[in-house]
Amino acid sequence: MLTFYLAIAVVTVPLGAGIAFVSRVQQRHFGNIFGLTAGAVLGIVLVMMMHLYTEVGYVTILVMWGGFFLIFVVEHLTTHRRDETERNIDDKDGSWSVNLTVLGLSLHSLADGFNLVIAAREETLGWALALGILIHRLPVATLITVPLLRNQTFGKVLVRLTPLILGPVIGAVLGEQLLRGTFEELTDYLTAFAVGTLLHVVMDGFRGNYTAESTGLSRVAKVLFVLGFVLTFCVIYFFQGFEGEHLH
């Protein structure tokens, strides 16, 4: 199952880049797509946290926020001087900020691979975690490709996205090594950690941080965000039968 997950994770980036390439005249729809998928991912995150809290306890909530803030710190360290740097360089198209964003997303791709290892080991909602990881990679790849295509060919864009493409594979290899032995008994907590890293991507993208211009999502995209969240939450919640569990 892990191999299947990784294959999809690798393919989603060039596929997302291809969508950006063939749809350059209709870029206004990209934010709407991200809003819908981000809402779906958030629905997955909430259901998983309800499950972990019920089955393991409140410590999983703390671990989740640990994952969230770890990715926040990593991406902050790669981008916190972006505005100051751009004021001191002649870079009218904002390519420097795009480079930093690609770097931050590439680092997060390593976490995606690690999270997919955990998803493959999680018996109850592993498929949901994998789904959340995989569906967010497509719109993210599309949105980050848009500014790259302004002054580069599609082939060069794919080369620059190579770390983003291969990140999950490298992260999965490292994750498999880490989860051997003692860490194998911590799968529930590592799942919570993975959910936290996924939550950060949703929130960061919701603020518009995957494009050269951080303009945020449009009103339509925000409506689609809510729609995606509600539908996904309800489908997973009732499909898994959580309505019969003690969740308070």
C-alpha cells in the first residue's frame, strides 16, 4: 500500500504542473480548486483527531500541535526574511520569494513521505490520512507552478520542482528506518503528529502563501472550502460509524 501511495504522491506534482501549463488563461479557478481540496483535508484532519482523542487520549492533541508548529518553524526559517530580501534585490517578478516557497514545500514533502508511512500502518483511518496528504499535493503543485511559468519553460519548471516530486520517496525511506523497533509502538502519536503537519499546509495555503502574491482565497474559494469541509467530514464520520462512539 505504501508503494501505491508514494506513486500517487510523485505523480501529483507533474500532473498539477501540467494543469497550470495548459490552463494559464484560466488561473482564476486555481484558488477555487485549492479552497475545495483544503476544506476536504481539514475535514479529514478533524475526524482523525476525534478518533485519536477517543482511542488514545488528549495527549494526541498536544502531539498534533507539535507537528503543526514544527512545520511552521521550518517554513518560517526559509521565508521569514523574504520581504526584506526582496527589497534589496532587483527581482521584479518575485522569483526569489517563489524559490523560498519551493524550498519550504520541498521540506514539507519529506514530511509527506513520512506521513504516508504512518498512513500505511494505521489500520482504522490510515486511508483517510493518505487521502488528505495526496489530494493537497495536486493544487499546491498547480499554484506554485503558475509564477514559475512566467519566465521559464515547462521543462525547466519540472526540474526546479524535482525536490518537491521526490521528497515523499526520501521521506518514506527515512520514515521506514525511524519506525523500526521502539518507535513502532508509537504509531498513534506519530499519526497525530502527521495530522498536525497536514493541518499547517491547509492553513498556510488558505492564507495564500503558495503563490507569489499572498492575496489569500476569494470569497468563492472560501465557500468551497466550507463545502469541502462539511461534505468530507460527514462522509468519513458516518461511513466509519463514529456517530455511535462516545466522543465527548
